[in-house]
Amino acid sequence: MTNRVEPLNFSDEARWTALAASYERWAEPLTAGFARAALSLAGGIGHGVRVLDVAAGTGALTLAAAEAGARVLATDISRGMSARLRERLQPFAGSEARVMDGQALEVEDGTFDVSCSVFGVMMFPDWRRGMAELVRATRPGGRIIVATWSSPEGAGPAPLFLQAYRRTFPDAPIHPPPQGMTVLCSPEGLKAEMLGAGCGEVAVHAVEGAWGGASVDQLMEDLDEILRFMPLYVALDGDGRARLRGPLRAVIEPFAEPGGAVRVPVTANIAIGRKPG
């Protein structure tokens, strides 16, 4: 059925470089809506504001901030993600994308007006260090934005896949999610950890969104690309993937709307903190 499954490692630079194109196609449409909501909840981004985006991916928040006139430093551990974002930032003078470990940012203290991590720091091996680095990089009085999913299993296709996987392979072991996702998926946990990282005040907002596609058939056709982010799926052999298709269709079909489009509701916690000073 499977090969050996390694636990999910979000610091695997080579893996995320290879997944950059798939991430832009399938994950960014979901995260972009939450990124825009986060900037709005933080009071908006004005022209010339200095923004740090940690674990920026292919640029959902970075591009929204740059379009508003901000000067953005986007960081990601993946060279592929950073290279793609560098291409997309070419129209925006003063913004750049650099390869950098969010747990050890190569920036001076108090450099940024706004420091953000949208669905990034929650996945770091040392997520508390990552959150403290966001606060360190922010000027006194500046804002810190952290977004997390409301479920430790993530959002979009991930919980559906895990539901189908458990039905299909009930005796197969499943690695637990990263600890940061488990702790930060609750508003209370997210607020407490941000305060512990050095924020002077924190407000957490539940924001609704959706993931999906044009139809169930279209999602099933693109399944191999959509689930490249799931080590359990990647480890399946051809027979295992074939066995999984029926249960996957069964868990996706209830989210099909009358017109055929699939819409899976998603909830995120968006925390807005402020650095004392």
C-alpha cells in the first residue's frame, strides 16, 4: 500500500521548492482572501509602510501589501517560492523576496512597521522562536499579524484527504500535525502565545473563507497535484491511490453546489498584535 511515511517537515527546502507551482495554483487562491482580510483588520496598509512577510510562499500577502504601496521584504525558506515571488514583485520598486529562515531572521531589530506570517509560523519546528522573531523585527508601536487555521489538520483539501485516508486505511499510522498548528488553532492559544512572544495587546478574529474548484470531476482530475502537499498521499503506491479515489470523491461530493462548483468552508484565526513602545 505505502512506502515509509516521514512526518511533515515544513523546513524541507527542497520539497517546498519543487511544490512552488502547485502551491500558487491550489493554495494561494485560498490564502489570498485571508491575507487581504488580515491587512484590513490591521487597519490597512498605506503607501511607504515597511512590511515583513515571513514564510511568504508565492506571495498572497506580499502582493496585496505591495499593491497598496508598501515596501515589502518577503522571506521564505524555499528558493523556488522566493524565485517565483521575485518575478511577481518586478513591478513593485522597493519590494523584494529573499530566502531566509523565519526562525532566525537576518534583519535588524525594530525595522518594520508591520510584520506578518499568514499560515507560516504555525508550521515551524520552533514556532515560538518564529513568533518572537516577528516581534523582534517590528518597531515599537508597530503591528504583528499572525494567521492560523482553526483546525490542527489544516484547511481546504487536507482535512478531506485525512478523512478519506482513515476510512480507506484504518490501521495505518498517521503522524500528528506540527505542534504549532495544534496550539495555535484556538483563539485562546494564539492570543496567549502572541502575548508571550512580546506583543503588548492582541485581538483575534475568526474569518470565514472557502476552498474548492469548478466541479467534483475537475478536482478528482487534478488530485495528484492538489495532494502533493500530503506526505501520506505521496507515499501511496498506485494501488493505494486507486483505493483512495472512491472515498475521496465521497467526502468531496457533499460540498458540491447546485451549479456544480465545489465550495468547502474554511475558518481561520487572524490575530493582530501591537509591539509595546
